Amino acid sequence: MNKMKRTGIFTYGILIFLIGLFIVLSFSSPYFFTLSNLTTLLRQVAVVGIITVSMTMVILTGGIDLSVGSMLGLCAVILAQLMVWGVNMFLAIGITLIVGMLLGLFNGFLINEIKISPLISTLGTLTIYSGLTYIITGGKGIFGFPDSFSFIGQGYLLGIPVPIIILVAVFAFGFFVLNNTRYGRYLYGIGANEKASVLSGVDVKKVKYIAYITSGLLSSLASVVMLSRVNSALPNLGEGLEFDVVTAVVLGGISVNGGEGRLQGVVIGLLIIAVLSNGMILLGVGNYFQTVVKGLVLLIAVGIDNISKR
């Protein structure tokens, strides 16, 4: 079975699963299929969704970025501290985005120059960035932001939640890059056969650097949305977020070995994770059991990917 056919079958399969899950939860809870709950679900999915676009690019190269949650937390704390100090809100956001790119650049440096595997590199930076977050905050939350800042995470534009508009814009950017640019083809080529890409004259290091810098950039953008929504920068903000991001991407059909998958599948995977989490909360499922279910979903997705290749 060729890659395109396998990807198409997988995408249709998870779409059917999403529709079935939506129907089951609609009958299981009277609160699920309501405008207020669906709006809340979409707001919540925006933060994870923004990062899934860059994670897709990273995994397509055969890598992974486990530090996205801690980058989000560190960037949120930096943004919060800048605004509390009286820095102009837009300037503070700009600085935060630059910090995110620098954090991603550091990940790329460890992988490209020091030759540490992406798994170990980003696992190490996950710990470093998380530790810096606690050092800056002293283990306490940061509050007191301008009232206008809440519009990004809580406001509406033409009746549409602003986080969803940002999410759609980021996915549109991702679709364009992966489907209509030479860089997108390089991402797939490196993941499929890195040696062949090198022999073809592709600057593999540059492509990977851009992927990890983009990961830092979108993690910092997600931090802006999340901080605006929750209106407080807690030191544990973003902890464990990388699990939901990776699960959504892999569930959406992006091969963990790289070089295969489509972003439209990631949209479906993202919605499955969001609907599943929201449904379990409405049904009163405990946090620990929710974690077990999400872990099983990730293992099933990876298992299906491996079986389909064999």
C-alpha cells in the first residue's frame, strides 16, 4: 500500500471515529452539544492546535520537540512579568515571540551542532525551561495585566472567538508551507530519507533549524493566547501540554518516523483529543483516568501507523 493511499484511509478512519465520538457524547451528556460548551471547547483547543502545526513540521523531519509545554510556560511568565513592569503590551508580546524563537533556536543548535538526538535534546530543554520558569516566578503566580490584553484570549471578532481566528490563521500558514513551498517538500524529503536529501543538495541543517525555530515561535504565540485566557501566569502553566500536542499530531496520521502524513489529518486528531477531554470532564471522569485514556489513544495511534506500514 503506497503512502498516499495509507494516509487517506487513516484520515477517513479517524474522521469516522470523531463523528462517532461526537454522537456518543451528545447522547451521554445533555451539556455537551450546547453552544456554550462548544465555544469553550474551541477556545481550549486553540492553544494546543497552534503548536500542533509546528510539531507536525518537526515530526515530518523525523524529530520531536518535547519542550513545547515548558517553552509556553516560560514565555507566558516572561510576557506577564514585562506587562507587570509596565512595558507596552504590544512590545511585550513582540519580545515574547522573539524569546520563543531563541528557545527553538537553542533546541536546533543542540540537535544540529552538538548532535544530540531530538528526543534527548528537547527532554533536557524541557527541564531547563521549566526550571527557569520557577526561578523567575519564585513558585508564585503573576497577575495584574492591562484590561485590553484579555481580548486576545477571551474576546470575539465578528462573533467568532479570537483564539479560533488565530488558530485558523496558523493552520492556513501550515497548509500553505507544507503543500505549496519548496521548504514543505524538503520537510517530507528529510523525514523519508535524510541521506538522499543531502545528496540532492538540500541544506538539511537549515531546514531543521527553521522547523525548531518555528516550534519556539508558535509555542510563544500559544503562550500569549493562553495567558490572555486564564489571566494569570502560574509556574506550572503548560506542564504536560506536549503530550496532548504529540498525541494530536500522531493521531492525525503524521508518522513518528517522519516523511509521511497530512495536516488535514492533524485537524481531526486535534478535535478528537479536544472532544475526548471535554466529554470525560462532563461525564465526571477523574483526571488520573483521563491520563490513562489519552496514553492508550497515543499507543493505539502509533500501533496502527506501524501495522499499516508492515
